[in-house]
Amino acid sequence: MPVIADAKPKPHPHRRAAHLGRHLAAIAPGVLVTAAIATAAVGLRAIPGMPGLSPMLLAILIGIVAHNTVGTPSWAVPGVKFSLRRVLRFAIILLGLQLTTAQLIEVGGEGLAIIAATLLATFSFTVWFGRLLGVDRKLAELIAAGTSICGASAIIATNTVTRADDEDVAYGVACVTVFGSLAMVIYPLLQGVLGLDAHGFGLWTGASIHEIAQVVAASFQGGQSAGEFGTIAKLSRVMMLAPLVIGLGMMARRRARHQPAGDHSVTPPMPWFVLGFVAMIGVNQVVDIPHEARGWIVAVTAFLLSMALAAMGLETDLRKLAARGLRPALLGLTAALFIASFSLALIKLTGWHG
């Protein structure tokens, strides 16, 4: 009777430990580099005139300058890639701890419908207009996600399935930062002109301005009530990141199945880490996290996202970035104008007052 060989033998515990040690030794230098850049980005906000800039933006700028002047050393590359993938996914999971389903209830059904309709219309319009302008589909999707949901965080989460070049990600982050910052300054000047009450102004900012920090800065200009409601509306919009990324992942896999034989190695993975994001929303709903601990979670999440963007900057070639031209910037501007006008029109047409 023939002897049936065992399935693949299990590696010896010592070998597993040795392999893990080599892996940690390989990634540690690059991870420390991205952590150092993130630390510098957070520290720069203490300089007068800098607090309005997101540490994520500062981190990617420092990374880009470093890569395009002295270059990214080969010994740092494994850790940089680790920060760009693993650290990023963990940060997005932690982002769920800042959200609760109670926030959805406070916004109300009509408010959520306005936010959801604005998100879907803006994403669809931006992808369509990008195709009209001749902007690459992947870059158009990143700008669409960043504009319609939550700026840089949405861009880097969406790129886990879109798989655009790092230069595309950097361009998308630049677009949402510039146009979101302009909206942050302009919106408060328009509240009286447009006849928006506190809740209406809060919903408008939360439904249409790009980054959470930009929404907070703009909405509180309309008073405490407007600021609190604008923040809640924005966080409700951030919750829609999960279904969008999962939906994009499913579409990307469907496109990959229709590629010629031999091209399936580029099939995008399903973004399962987004389920962790959803799970953390559930945890935040049932566990009473102390206020001080919540503050630490917010700070750690921002720091890890800054590490991921520092890594992105360390892989961004400015020559390739310049080759994208001005059409993506025009797309970002048009998308920002669209989301502002579309959400405002819905608020006015429905007569929404909170």
C-alpha cells in the first residue's frame, strides 16, 4: 500500500520566529522614516500660520520633497511599502471608532437622504466629467471619492481597490486640499447671503466640504449649533466610505474578469479591512469609550494616516506628477463647484431646517 505523503509540512517554530525577525528588521527602518515624517508634520502645526494645514497634507509634502531631492534609500523601501499598505488599513479601521449610528439618527432621514444623494451625484458626475476631459479613469475615481466623501482619507482608502499610481494619489490629495480649503474660507461668507439657518448651514458644510477638519473650521463660523451639526453631518457622510469602497472593489474585480487571459494577476483585492471599519462603528456604539481615550484614538488615527501619506510622498515622482497636466485640477475644481451647488439646491428645494 503506497505511503501517502503529508501535506505541506509545517515550518518549525524557530524558523517562523527567524522569518518574522528578518521581516521586522527589513521593514523597521522605513517605518521609522515615515513615523519621523509624520511626527514632523504634526510638529509643524505648532508654527504660527500653520494650524490650518492638515498633518496628512504636510506629511505627503515632506515625503515628496525628500524623494525628489535626496531620494528614498533602498533600505527604507520595504518599510515605506508597509506603511503605505498595512499601516493605512489599520488607520482606516480605527477611523470607525470616531463614528456612531446615533449620529445618523441625529441627522434624520431627510438629512441623510440629502447627504447620500449629494455623494452619489457628485461621484457619478466627477467620473463622467473626467472621462469627458480625458482624465485617466483611476485618477478621476480618486478625485471623485475625495470630493464626495472625506478628502485624503477617502482617496487613500479608494486606492486600495483603484490601484492608481502614487502620483495620481498625490494629485488627488492636492486637489481636495486646495479646493476644500477654499470652500472652508468662502462658505461662511455666503451663509447670510443664501439665507441659511444654523442647521441648514451645518448640513451644507457637512454634505459638501472635503475634509473633516475643513468642515469643522467652516461650520463653527456659523455658531456653536451650526458647528456641532456640521460635524455630525460630515461624520455621517464618512460612514458611507465603506459601501463605496466595497462597491468599487466589486466593479474593479468585474472589470478584471473581462481582461484578456493572463492579465488576472492585476485583479484588485476585495477591501476586507473596510469590514473592520464597520465593526469599529459597532464597537463605538455599544462600548462607552472615555473622553480622554477617544481623544487619543483620534490623534493616533491621524498620525497613522499621516505615516501612510508620508510613505506615498516617498514614492511620488514630481516629473510623473507634472505629466498629468492641468485637466485633473480642472476636474477637481468642477467637482467642488458641483457638490457645493447640488447640496445647496437640495437643501433649498426640500426646505430642510433640521
